[in-house]
Amino acid sequence: MEALTPDFISWYAQRQFSADIEEVLESLKLFFRFYPETGDNRPITALDPAEVCARLSSLITHTLFEGVMASYSLMRFLDFLHDAGRWSGSQESFLVVHAVLEDISNSKVRVRISCW
């Protein structure tokens, strides 16, 4: 991720996104701490759809805000990889990961807050 960060920051700054770049980078760091799994050498420029689903599902289950923020951040990162020609996975895996992230971002998540 570190090697891509300056280019990603420049790309992000040229667009009108709702989240601050610092929040997006922190969210990506959180997500990539658990992806890929220890010992794997899979590049982050070719995200595995099943692994992304598993990691996001776990994050959303345990910490809703972080999971939703990770989904938003990954969507921006995926767009960057595509625009910059840096996606190194198959077209099929790109479309699947993109669809998963779109589904999450388009879902209406309701959070119930209990007050005592």
C-alpha cells in the first residue's frame, strides 16, 4: 500500500469525495492489516472477491462503522486501481469485488441506539 499511497492521494485529491483522505487511508490500513492472511503474498492490486467478502463481513459484524468505512475506502481504492491501470487481477474478479462494494454502499444500514 505504501508504494501506491502518493499516487492514490493525488488521484483522490482530483475528485470530489465525501470522506477526508486521512480517514480513507486509515480505513485502508485497518482493512489491509487483515488482508491478505498471514503468510500469503497476494498483491493488493488484485483483490480476491471471497477474501474481501469475508473480511468486510467480519468487520461489519464486529464494528459497523469501520466496516462501512472500509467498504467506502475500498471502492475508492478499486476505482483508483482501475483508472490508473494498476489492477492486476482478472476482469471477472474486478467486477465481482466492485459489485460487492456497490451492494454494501447502496444498502441502507440501520443502527439502533439504545438509551437507558
